[in-house]
Amino acid sequence: MSNIVNIIFSVALFLNAAIFIPQAVRIYTTKSAQGVSLLTFGGLLVIQFATVLHAIMMRDYILLIGYLLSILTCGTVVVLVLINKRNN
């Protein structure tokens, strides 16, 4: 049962990461972070970092890969928001 739950979480994380990509592309191409909540994406980034530590402690490497991918895409959005809010 635990493996099924981990697989579900891993798939959800990969989908989560995929959802962040269009947001990052939009910010990058329009050079505008208008309508993007830094608080929301920053909060997600902190939560994802905590779950990465949990995955490392549990030695669940599939889940860890999903979390890291999600952090990478969410972190990209956060960085782009910070850059573009500073430029506007």
C-alpha cells in the first residue's frame, strides 16, 4: 500500500512541476510578473524543500526526484517573479 501511495505522490509531483513550466515561460517571455503571487510560490517552495528532506530521510528516491523537479520548476517561477518585479 505504501508503494502505491508513493507512486501517486510522485505522479502528482511530476504533474505539479509540469504546471509550473507554463507560468515560468509566461513570465520569462512577457517580462512581467503581474498577477503572480510571490507569497504563494515562495510558500510552495518552502513546503517542497521540507518534503525533500523527508524523502531523503525515508530513502524514497522516486519521491525525491519528483520533489526536486517540482522545486526546480517552482523555484524558476520565484526567481523570475523576483527579477521581473524588481525591473518593473
